[in-house]
Amino acid sequence: MLTISQLLDRIRQSYASMTPANQALAKYVLEHYQDLAFASVARVAKVVGASPATVVRFAEHLGLSGYTELQAICRQALRDEVNTVSQLERASVSQNPDALLSSALRADIDNLQRTMTTVTDATFAEAVAILASAPTVHLIGLRSTFGLVHQFASYLGWIGRRAKILRPSIGDLPEQLMSVSEDDACVAFSFRRYTRDTVEIFKAARRTGARTIAITDSELSPLAEHADLALAIPVQFPAFFESRTAVLCVINALVLGIALHHRAETVESLRRHEQAWSRNGTYSNENFAIRFNADIEAFATATGGRPTIARQGKPRSGQKVRRAVESGR
């Protein structure tokens, strides 16, 4: 089997002689070959704007037996790239210890800049509308993403929104899923290796009829396949782990967008929280209450348009991920 380097070299060498359709596929493989590891022919075709048959013929044009072999090469490359030990070894020999901070900051600045391209204003606005109109927001994120889920749930609670975390615990997941209704929204977080239980819980939540939003690193991730809307956020980092900086920025923006939809309820909830914190001496900084109350009042009196919330119908078959990728992504 070819290595990914050999495959990419073969694509580059034959690119000029390819048809326009094959060139579009070639460009996608060159830039996003990791995404093909989990993607079906139909999903790749949808993202690139080609037919499934064209995708298969493209693989054969490269001298492969078909899409299965192309995917096998991409899967092996992904295994090599996400292997924790190999990532640590690469990081150890490629980084200057005296420039680690600047290297880390540059990586996250790049992730933030790329997020402004991968998540369009229209996609983000739709995500806010879905979450703001949902009576309950159900959150899924296991292993390293659980911290993101906990922070999102905490912020939603601050602004008076009902949030529940779905997770395997004592075997009561079926009972947890019983609380998910078709009026609710479900948000799942998973990146690159894609935790199996996260994908399965997300699929189960979608079967209840709830609107689903995937926060992941690719529109071809297993989560995106089961999402009404996908937010693809870069998480690259020059180490053996990924960065969540851009993801946290998107969470912050989502919470602010929801708060603006429900300004009066948000202000009332924040005031109740501040009263509870003061009553229980939660914080040791006595000046915190003064500053926080000033922030609440500023938010309460700020001017600005209030977005219109509209409960949108489920996308028709074949459209569930398209919204997240049609805007040139």
C-alpha cells in the first residue's frame, strides 16, 4: 500500500492533466486527506460537489483499486499522525525550547484566523437561533472534551438557560435520553480521533427529533454525519495534544448570542446568581460584586438589534450537513 507521502506526490505530478472534477477532488485530498479516513464516498462527493462515481474514478485514476484503498491510505496516515508517542517524538526534535511560547501562540492565532473562514456568519447565526429557541440544550463531550461541555453548561446556567449533560454514568443513559424532546437542541464535541461513545450518544439524541449541532474539526467527521449543523473548528497544535482555544472562543460567542436573544431573562438570571454568590461568600474578592453588577447593568441597558428566533424545520434528506459547508468551506 502506498504511503500518504507517495500518494500526495502522485496527485501533484498528475494534477495538470486531470479533468476539472478530478482537480477539485485532488485539491481536497491534498488539503484534507485526514478527513477522508472516516468519510463515505457519498459524503466526500457532497462536500466537493461531484458525483460518487467521480470519486471512485478519481481513486482509480491514481492507480488505486478504488475508494476503499484511498481511504485505507488516509486512515493509516491519520493513525500515524494522532499516535501520541509519535507526536511527542516529533515535537521533541522539531521545537526550540526557547521559542515554545511564541510557537504555541502562533498556532492558536492561526486556529482563530482559520475559524473565521470555516465557521461563516450565517452558520454561526443559525447555531445561535437553534440554541436560543430550545427549551433545553443537551450537551455531549467525553474524555478531553468534557471540560468544554462543563464550561458551556455552566455559562448557559448563568444566563438562565436549561442545560443538561448526557454521558454514560451508572447505566442510566436510556433514562437520560428520555428527557430529550424534539423541541430541544443537542450539541456534541469531538475531535480527530472521535470518541466512539460521543458519536453513539449523539446519534441516539438525534433519533429523538432534537436539533443537532456538531462542534468538531471537520465537516466530514463522524459527528457531522449526524448533525443538522456542523461547526468545523481548527484545533491544530505543535505538540502531542490539540488546542481548544478556538473552540472556547466559539463557545463564548454562542453564549453571548443566546444571551442577546434573551436579554431580560439573562439580566434577571445574572442578578440572582450574584445575590447567591454574595450571600454565600463564594468569592474572596469583595470588589467582584461591584464590577459584576456594573457589567450586568451595562448589558441590560446596551442598545442593539435583537435577532429574530425562528424554529426552523428539519433539513430534507441530503441537506443535513450541507448548510455547514456550502459557503465555500
